[in-house]
Amino acid sequence: MTTACPSATSEEGTAPPTATATGIALCGALALASAMGIGRFAFTPLMPLMLHEGTIDLAFASGLASANYFGYLVGALLCMMAPRLWPSAAIVKVGLVATAVLTAGMALPSPAAWVFLRFASGVASAVVMVFVSEWCLARLAQRGKPSLGAVIYTGPGIGIAVSGFAATGMLALHWSAATNWLMFGALAVLLGLVVWPILSDPAPIVGPAAGAVGVKPAKTGPLVEMLIFALAYGLAGFGYIVTATFLPVIARQALPGSAWLDLFWPILGLATVAGCLLAMRVPKRIDPRLMLVGCYLMQATGVVLALFIPTVVGFVVGSLLTGLPFTAISFFSMQEVRRLRPHRAARYIGLLTALYGIGQIAGPPFVTLVLAQSRDQAHGFATALGVASGALILGAALYGFMRARWSARA
């Protein structure tokens, strides 16, 4: 096939399905735990250690984060436009191998190389995100278990929690940042080995299962509806990224010496897992756009809560409110995309992922600019978090507008 990212109906293979719905959902979760939770977000808990070691400063840390987010955007664009040469599962496998290699490569004593490594890791994470979503959601729909799709998006939260707790443990053992990166690379290898057999399931997806998940496919709606939807999703990328990149640094400024400093990030990860599992229980009759409004407003509150309650309780509750809707937003959004564009789902998943990536790219440079213009880091981070929260509120308003303008559900 030369069509960019066609639907899963083009998957090769003639054997009957062998993987169970639960196995497929867990496969997707572990793939995202590696590509997203480790490949993208292991940098967050390691940033304070790298700052302490003097290998980076805050400006260079922002640059590394931006390189990763730019790679995520490039990966999403490739998913939209590049010719499909391999089946989805094969592409996911390549992405997982790349994640392990690139993560371990961060142990190299070469800051110049780190920029490329973080960029390439971002590309790999976007590719895995798009194609593991396509591969898993279609197979779950075929098996009559579309609600298990929420389990897939627990993966980033699992990876965040595991990497956060692991970084805390390795910090207690006084391991260097380079050793931490090697260990995370090894963990990515282990996760890849676990999911490899399921990704090797040769069964094709045929019939309506390759279309929408859990709802009757809509007739192709107005293009403007899809574009507003994508814009709102992109605002989530900007809205969460300040917290997702700088939470441990912000916490160290507000609560110096607290025993909780290294726990807020894994708490956010555990909340992400819980949020996806709760999303799985949402009745299908509820419009996903209404759920997205609630998710955005919850995350907007979590992003700024620690500014108003700069205590351990404030950071814990803020981490919970930021994490609970984190990837539930992805789950509800992917459901809606597959309803609106059932026959070109992967292309539009790529569009949403690209705009999300643009939002993420804008975050770290924005923080760097605000910090440079602020009298101190505390006020700079406060301003950045306030703007990020405002972006999420705007996204919620756009979903509310869509619900009012295009209220009928096919």
C-alpha cells in the first residue's frame, strides 16, 4: 500500500486471531509504557540529578525537552504522510527497539549527541503511539471489547510511575545519571521482549471492526469539526507539558528538603493509570466530548493547584488532578476520531498527535523565555503554569462549542 497510514484492514496475514482481548490491551499498555513512559518521560525524574551533576543547566534541559517534543511532532507527521511499507505491528516493533537503544544512548558523555538522541526518541514514541493505537483498538473492536482500549493508555502512566520510583531508588543508591539511563534502556528492552509475541499475531482485521470503537460510525462530518477537534487536542499538549517537564524542579523550589520531592512524579503516573481505568467504565452513551471538557478542566486545576497551596498536600492533589485525565484524554479523543473518520483513522490520529506535538514543543521554550523575563524562577514557573492552565480551559471551551454546534450523534 502506498496510502499513508491506511486503516488496519490492510494488515497482512491469514491466520485466525490467537491473542485475547486482555492480552492485546496489555500489549498496547506495555508498548506505550516503554515508548512514552520511558522513552519520553524518564528525562523528567532524571533532570534534577543531571542538573546537580552539572552536565546540563536549566536552559539546556529545556532544549533537550524541546528536541524530544519536536521529534514527537516529526514522528506524527511521518505517520500522516509517509507511505506505508510495513504492517502496523512491525512498525511498532521497530519503534520499541529504537526506544531501548536511544534511551541507553543517553549514558554517552556527549551533550551534543543527547540532542539527537532525545529528538530520535520523540520520533519513535510518536510512531509507537499512533500505530499501537491503530493495531490494538481495531483488534479490540473485532473481539467486541472496545472499552478495554482504555487499558492501552495506562501505559504512559505505568512508565512514568516505574521510571519515577526507579529514579528515586537509584538516587538513594547514589548512582550517576548515566547509570540511570542504562538501566532505563534495559527496562525498555525487557518490555519489548514481553510484548513481542503478541505483536507477532498474524491475524488480519476485517469488516466493521476496523472502524469506530464502541459507537456507530458517523458519516464523515464537516472538515471544520475535525480541525477544531484537532486544535483542542493540541492545546492539551501545551497545557500539561510545563508540569510534565519541570514538576520535580518546581517541587524542589517550593518544598526544599521535603521527603516527598521525588514522589510527586510517580504519583502523577499512578493517577494516569487510575484515570484510564476509570475511563473504561464510562458508559458508551455519554458523548466523549463532554468527558473531554471535564478532563481538561480537571487538569487545568491540577496544573495550578500547587501555586495556591504550595504544600505537600497541594502538590499531591495537583499531581493527582493532572495525572487522572492525562491519557484518558487520548482514549476519549481516539474514540471520537475513529467515529468521525472510521476509514482513515490512523491519518487523523496522526493529525491529532502532530498538533499535540506542536503544543509540547512550544512549552519548554516558553518556560525558558518566561524565566528569563521573571525576577526569579518561582515567579517564572507560576506564570508559565498559569498560561498552561488557561490553554486547557480554552480547549475545554472548544469541546463545549463542538458539542453545542454538532450535537447529534450518529
